[in-house]
Amino acid sequence: MTTHERDRAHSGADQNSEWYKEELEDSAEFRKSYRNRLSVVKPKDMPFENSPDGLIKHLVHEKQDTTENCVEAYMQFIKPGSHTGKRRILAEQILFVAEGTGYDLHWDVEFEVDTEFHWSWKEEPRKFEWERGDFIFVPAYCIQQHFNSDPENEARLIVITNRIFKAMGLNWLEQIENSPDYDGDLEPMLAGPGWFPDTREDR
């Protein structure tokens, strides 16, 4: 005898989930804890990092437990005459030039979709010069690199990224080339492109 779904629904035999109830409880707990999060981030709570992309100061990050849930921001320091690493991230980015003069190189992404995505990037980059007070727009999944053209003074860029991409399952960040000032041991190209896993030869 066939049991219809409507009969099973009202019999109670398969009601072994409490997901909706748990969502209500989680929502209540989130709002309770949210009131205790940081709304003003003090300089002491903005850590510096010698990252593979260069020296940065985290201004807003999910690990800081702030009330901001949509964006992340950090300040990037570029030594006189030097440059950052080379990276790509699926989310679009906005950069504000807080100090200095220089230029960006952007390698635009190209892709085809058949049964799966096929990614490639332009061989020749586009060049954009910038100075203090300028905004720089970096398109989605564009390979980017930032250069300080001043041989005597440091440049500082504020990099702002949409954090929501991570929750959408699109946390694609790849370091193509490390900064010349990076003294750590993390190899570039940990993953990518797209949903592809680790691409290093020794993995």
C-alpha cells in the first residue's frame, strides 16, 4: 500500500527534525550576542600582518567580532619603489589611496561555460595610475598588482572587499605571486581557479 506524503506528514512518524526551531533559537542568541560586538574599532584592535601580499593592517575583519557583517577592509603599505604581491579574488574590490602615488596592473578574466567553467586571463595587463585621494575599482576575479612609483615615500591603500561572497560559497582568493617583502613560508596558488582545489605540485 502506497503511503502518500500528506499522510506521512500528519502521522508524526517522520517528524525527527528541529531545524526551524533551532533557527529561531540561533536567531535569538545571535541578536543577544550582537549587542555586545564592537561598534567602534580602536587602533589597538587592528592587527598588522606580514601577509603574502605585503604588509597590511586589518581595519574590519570577521575575526574582530564587530557589528559589521558585509565588508572587510585593510590598509596596505607599499614601500618606496616596491609593489604588492599578485592576487585574484572573485569579489569586486574598491581601494582608496590614502597616501602616495603609483599604478595598478589588472589582468582581466576571460571564461567559457560548456559543461564546466574554463578560466583564463589576459596576457597583457591594463595599467591605471593613481595618487592620493583616488578610488581604484578592481573587477571580479581580475588579477591585480599595486605598484608604488615614488622612490622615497611609502604608499598606503585601503582595500575594501564584499564579505558576503564567502557565505555564498564563492570564497575564491588566490595568491599568484608573493610580495617581495613577504618573509613567510606560505607558497602561492593554494587553490584555484574557481572551485578547483589545491594546485601545488607537491599536494
